[in-house]
Amino acid sequence: MKITIVGPGALGCLVGASLVRAGEDVWFLDNRPERAKKLSNNGIKVEGLSGDYNVKVKATADSKDIGASDLVIICVKSYDTEEATKKAKPAIGDSTLVLTLQNGLGNVEAIVEIVGQEKVIGGVTSHGSTYLGDGHIRHAGRGETIIGRWFQPSARKDIKKWHIPRRRLEEVAAILKKANFETKISDNIKDVIWSKLVINVGINALGAITRLKNGDLIKYEWSRNIMRQAVLEASKVAKRRRINLIYSDPIKKVESVCSSCDSNVCSMLQDILDGQRTEIDYINGAIVSEAENLEIPAPVNSVLTDLVKTLEASYVKQVKKE
């Protein structure tokens, strides 16, 4: 299968390198020509849970170099989804499927607007990856990957028109499994995406602010208390939105993820350490926006969002020990 990975960040490199190792024909589409050249010359170095290895890869900043792919996997930050998907269009042919494995809300909808609902597969993964440098990552956490067709409410009246055949979903799942991503197919991927969002709400902002790895967040009663309150708020919003979370106890689920990925540095903390923009508006900020629309309180998520946005806006002014 010819596969294009859009975004060679922490997750993109992990997914792409794993697929190359599994024998697939993989291209990387980067928005930085100099990094694409570096990846083509040096490949990707992986260390951690899946072993220490290097793979040679093909990378470019121009999707016309790639041509139509069988599968395009979007792994960019949520705020880059629209631009990245548009840039990837030359790699999206008539029969191409587009899979998102991103964090946060709004990614699937943005991709659907550009390529059409009949091509889009929603997805989440609990694999953790730490970005150590261009083309260098640490596989820091394992977990389930879930994919599924995306249906808008209006499309359910005419499912055949927007139907991605089950066999094609199974083909994508099989490819991911071959790359050691244990993958399931869901008929309610929106519920799955919200379920992953609630987990991210509990971990990402708190990790970014405290600068703690996932496992350490639950070792201190104060951070654990904040985590629980943020998750409870998100769960209440999900319930009001008639979302059926895929686990019965959100707090236990988030804490179990912290334990299973204890050495992982969450993506938002990686962004803060690198002085980069975070996805706060698409995670905790999304809960705040949804809560406002529903006229219910979300004070803990509001404070977490404001603190992370303050960190983002003040990198050059933050006090550093001389």
C-alpha cells in the first residue's frame, strides 16, 4: 500500500517508521523543505518500546512529487489541519482514503470540508511518542488505535452514497496491525474521538504547566485532584452533547493511561519545552467553548486553558536562572 504521512512530528515519525519497517511504501509530506531533505538523507531513528532502529524514508515538501496514494494519514497539529490537508491534495486521488490520528476536536470536520466525507476515516491512537529532534523519536507508550467512518447526521439518511466499504476499513486496520498498532474498527468514531479528548483534557494542559511526565501527574495529590476536576467537567459536557464515552469511569481511565504511558512526555509539554504553539484551543479550550454553548460551568478547564495560553504568549519573558 502506498501511504503518505502528513507531518513528520513525534506521532507521524512513529507511525511512518513503523509502516516502513512493516514493508509498506511510505512517503512523508513536510511543510519544511530543509527538514524533508534531512529526512530523505538520514532517515528516521526510533528508540524505546518498539526497539532501537533506523529506517530509510522518502520525504518531500511538495505532494506533487508523491502522486496519488492509497492512504493519507494526517498527523499535524490541529491548528495546521486545514492548510496541511489542502497541501496534500495532489496525493489524494479518487480512491484515496484520508485518516486522521490527531488530538482534539474539529480535525475530521476540517478534512471533510476539503476532501469530502466519502474519503475520511476518523481515528485515535494511545501510542505515545516523544520528539527528540528532526527524524529522531522515542516510542514512549503503547495503547489501542481505533478507526471508523465519519458520518454527518444528514448523511445517515443516505449512507450508501457516503459509504466507505467495510473491507477498506479492514485493509487499513490490517496495515496498522502489521506495523504493531493494535487496531479496532468502531461504528461510532465520534464517541471514540470524544473519549480520547477527555483523556487529553486530563493530561496535556496539566503536564504542560507542571512539566511532569504522564506517570508523575498522578503521584501528587494536588495535580491528581486538578486532573480529576478537569476530567469531570469534560465528562459532563460530553454527556450533555449525548456522547457515549467508551469507558465507564473517565477518571480511572485517565489515571490508567498515565500509568501505562508513565515515561511519556505529553505532546503539549513537548510544545512548551520547544517554545511552540500548543493545541490547547482544541483540547481544554474546546471543552470551555462547548461548555459555554451549553451554558454549563467549566472553571478548571478555563483556568488550565488560560495558563497554557499565558505560557505560549510569554516565552521570551519567562524568568530563567542565570
